[in-house]
Amino acid sequence: MSPQINAAIELQAFLKRCGWRYCIIGGMAVLRWGDARATQDVDLALLVELGREKEYIDVILATYTPGIDDARRFAIENRVLLAEASNGVPLDISLATWPFEERMIERASEFS
């Protein structure tokens, strides 16, 4: 299995344990729907209630290595948390809030 797939599986297991709503987006999602695409990271949309961003960010950063210096501040300002999976694969976690993002996450499906 590729390092990116292993990182995605690891991140999914973590988010499921947290009981959070999310979906994989970007290159990994394109691969799932049948188009070959090279990707170096795992992109994910995590549904986060406005005003609760810091709670989610802190839990993730307690588990994952920050992807950049001051990743917490960057995530609060830009709504994207940059982290790394245990195998070093970059994780780009978008803090989703808007109704269209919530609908996207609701429509997501599991894939083995």
C-alpha cells in the first residue's frame, strides 16, 4: 500500500475515534472515483462549528506533528491545519463550516 493510503487510513481511524464528521478530498478522492492522479499528501475536509476551531486544532496537534512552524496560528487564520501522519505524509485538513461543505461531508461514502 502507498504511504498516502496508509496515512489516510490512520487519519480516518483517528477521526472516527473522535466521532468527528469529515471526508477525504483532493487527489485521494479523485483516485477513489477512478482517475489516476499522483498525490503526495492527504487532503481532508473536517466539519468544524464556527467558534470551536481551537478545540479541534488542539486535539489534532496533540496527536499529529505540525506540518509547519506555528501550525495552530496558521490554522486559526486560514482554516487549514497542516500536519503530518506518523509516516511523514503531509495532512492538509480544511476546517469546513459552510452548508455546502456539510452537504459534501454528508454525501461522502466509505471506500475499502
